[in-house]
Amino acid sequence: MSRQIAERRDARSAAQLPGAHASIGNSSPVLIVDGLTRTYAGAARPAVQDVGFALGRGECLGLVGESGCGKSTLARCLLKIEEADAGSIVLGGQDIAPLRGRKLRPHRRKIQIVFQNPAAALNPKLRIRDSLLDPYLRLGREAKLSRFAFASREAYVRQLLEAVELPAEIAGRYPHELSGGQRQRVTIARAIGIEPDVVVLDEPTASLDVISQGAVLDLLTELRASLGLSYLFISHDLAAVHRMSQRIMVMRSGQIVDRFGADELFADERHPYTRELISIF
Amino acid sequence: MKTMFLRTRRIRPESKSGTRKSRLQAIVAALFVLLVASASVYAFGVLKHDPTLTDLRARLLGASALHPFGTDHLGRDVLTRLLLGGGQTLGYSLLALGAALIIGIPFGLIAGYKRGRIDRLFMRVADGFLAFPDTIVAIVLSGLLGAGIGNLVLAIVIVKWVSYARLVRSTVLSESQKDYVAVARTNGLSDARIMSRHLLPHIAGNVLVLASLDLGKIILLISSLSYIGLGAQPPTPEWGAMLNDSRPYFQSRPELMVYPGLAIVSTVLLANMLGDVLRDRFDVKKEAQP
């Protein structure tokens, strides 16, 4: 009986308009997603279905769910790597969902992504220096960078490596000469180098060992504070999400089934699926 | 007992035989280059014969200081023609190869990167070209456009570009799925820039290996088609054509056929060796090993 009530209430809250939730960070949301749906050709049900949320400035919003629940598809839609079938992605006051090509380019700077596997996210044939310069050379020129002001290529790359606590001599190396943790730091440096508003972290620690995981999470927390970044932290690791985020959303079969503040994780009114996740973890 | 079993099954380290093989290849290649270089210096520095000047009084001469390899049936110096003929054969082979690369690489890049309808269309066209065997295309083109080295090169390009397009496409197809291409796209890189900056470096090794292995085949093709009269036309010195010219004198002066024959064989072998060395160098599996 009480479970039924809880389910009904969660269904209602998931359907509520984004932004209506309490405790959205300290100012107006930097990213508002509404009704986002993405169906792959030939699939029986959408990979992402009617997802909506708001991300406050300086906030870290966690997104948990099992493999294949649509987390990564959501990330790819937000980054416009894939196009959503329906819904809006309001980034800094502008809906980028319908934008393409040249019109989209000025908005690309505001959102960046860190992928799960840094070995695949770095071109093995490019030196670290060149990978780090890619975003700036295409998107960063128009931006007024405050922390990573561009004086010269060398100086810019050195600043970025410093920010992620990597030695400067790495700039001339190739990705395969680096450890997994170092590589992930490089992809983080690349993502923050043009000082975006939002960084989507798609399981950034899933391919790292436990010690590197902790170090990378600490680094991410520190960068969020010092650069005023907002994170959408995607993970299947409830512990990591709980540690990083102020608010948490639970995704299942393409839908957000539960959302709550990080301190309410163990509260009784949690969705049964959330409780299942907690019990596993 | 167990250790004994393991010991007998232990595989001999591969690197030892590998270095020995490549060292032998290097020595052979160096000797060949030295031979060609010294012959060139001798022919052009000391002798200075005109490769097309006929002198019927001096026809079919044996080896002498003036004509180290003798003269052919029209009294032309064989060594000079052999050296210049190498330039012809190799030059046209490289020309054909270069043209095949210039057509094949962008074709494969675009097909592999764009996928979908463009890919299907491109690859059907490529399959169409693949259906024709190279010798047949060369003979048909010679029949249609007339015999000549230009048409022969055209025929080779028509046949060979497809394999480069397919090779490049398959590499690009797998590489462009990787996250770094997605990141490049989110960073506002244009398709052309992604192809040139991010994808082109991945195909260079494979293409170089295939090209050097193809070089030997193309040299053979040009020589053999020149031999049957579809390639270089007289009096152009070309190895295949020289073989044909010497055929009537096979009984009295067999070395006139042996010289260009040896030249073709050794050049093809050298090209294949180069291909082997490059393949070892760019072998993905070896690269992955620590």
C-alpha cells in the first residue's frame, strides 16, 4: 500500500516541470532539459524517454542507473553528438536542440564532455599537446577565458596540465605513453580548457583503478569549485555519485524514476528501484 | 613433469629471426642500390651514350670497355638503355600508384566517414571497378585508345584505386566510431578537418604497406604489357619492350634478354622487400606489445 503511494508520487514528481524542484544550486539554472526523447531506428522503446531536469550553476547533478538504461544516450544528445527526436535543451538561455552546424557552433563552447574510456577519447596518433589545443583552436578564440588566458600554445597547454596536476613534459607525449589515470586527467583538461558552463561526466572513473578513481573525483570537485563549473555526473556507481553530487536522479529504461537531494538517499520514501540500487551497493 | 612439458612447448623468441631477416634484406637492398649507382655513374659519367641513337655498323656487339653490356640489334648501348629503362618503368609505376592513391584515399575516407547512402553508393561503384581484371582492362583500353604508356598507366589506375579506397574505408569505418571523433565533433571541427587531422594519420601505415607491395605488381604489369607491345613504344627504352626487342636474337645473344629480365626480377623483389619491411614496421600487433 505505502509502496503504491510512493510509486504514484514519484511518477508525479518525475512528470513535473524541470526547475520546479527545490534546492537547485544558488542561482538560475544553466541547463534546462525538457521532454528529451531519443528512439533508435528499429528499437521497440525509446532509449531516452521524456527526460527533464534543470542543472543549477555550480551544481553537480548525479545520474545513476544500470548499464543500458539510456544514460550515455542522454549525454550524447546533450552534446549534440546524436540528435534527440523531441524535447528542448536550453543551454544558457538558448534552446540548442533544433540548432545544427554553423548556428550550433557558438553554443558548443558552453558544454563539454568527459568520456568513460580515455584510451578511446584521445586520438592515439596525436600528441597530448595537439589534443588539448583542439577545442580552443575551434571554439575558444571568441571566448574570453579568465583562468586559462591564451598567451601562446605552449603556455596554454602548460596551464591546462597544471590545472589537472600533470607534469608539463607530458605535452609532447602520445596517449599510449600515459597511464589510465593520466589519460583521464588529459581528457578532463581538454574539457575544461575553454571554460564551459556545463561538463557532462559520462562515467569518468569507470575505467580507472580505485586509487586513481578517488584522485580524479577529488580533482573534479576542486575544479568545479575553482572554475564555477556545473556537472552532470553520470555513473552506475552510487557511492561515487553520492560523494560528488548535491542532487541525484535515478534512471531506468530511459526514464527518470526518482530524484532527491543527496542527503535523502537513504530516506524511506525512495522509489523501490532506488532502494534496489542501494541494496546492491 | 609439468615444467618439462612447458619447456618443450616454449616458442622461440620471434625477434631474433626477425632482425636477422631484416638485416639480410637491408644488405641486399644496399647492394642493389650500390650496383645501380655505380652503373649509372659509369654509364653517364664515363660513356655518355645516346640511348636511342641507332648505329647499324655496331649492332649486336659483345661486351667491351666502351659497351660494358654490349649493343642491341640496332647498335644501341644496352647498359644505357637498361638504366634509363629502369627510370621509365619505375617512374610510370610510381605515377600510376600515386594517381591510384590520390583517387582512392579521399574516396575511402568519405565513404567510411559519411556512411549510409553515400557509403553504399561509393562502394557499389568500387565493386564495379573491381570486377575487371587489370590485364583485360589494359588490353581493352589499348584497343580503344591506342597502345601507349599513357593508356597503360590509365588502365592501372582504373584497376588499382579501388583497393586503396576499400582499405581506407575499412580503417575509417572503425576509427570514426571512437569517442575522440565524437569529441572532435563537439569541439566544432568540420568533417573535412576531422578527416584530415584525426583520421588520415591512422591510414598512412596501412596504405604505405599496400602501396609498396603493389609497386612490384605494377612494375611487372607495365613490363609485361610493354613486352606484348601495349605499353612503351619504340624507341623508348623500357625493360619489357627491350625483352621483346631481343627475342629474335635469343639464340645468338641470350644475354640481351637476360639483362632486362634480371633488372625486372630484382626490382620487383626489392619492392616486395620494402613492403615486407614496412609491414613489419607498421604491424599493429607488434605496436601493441610493450
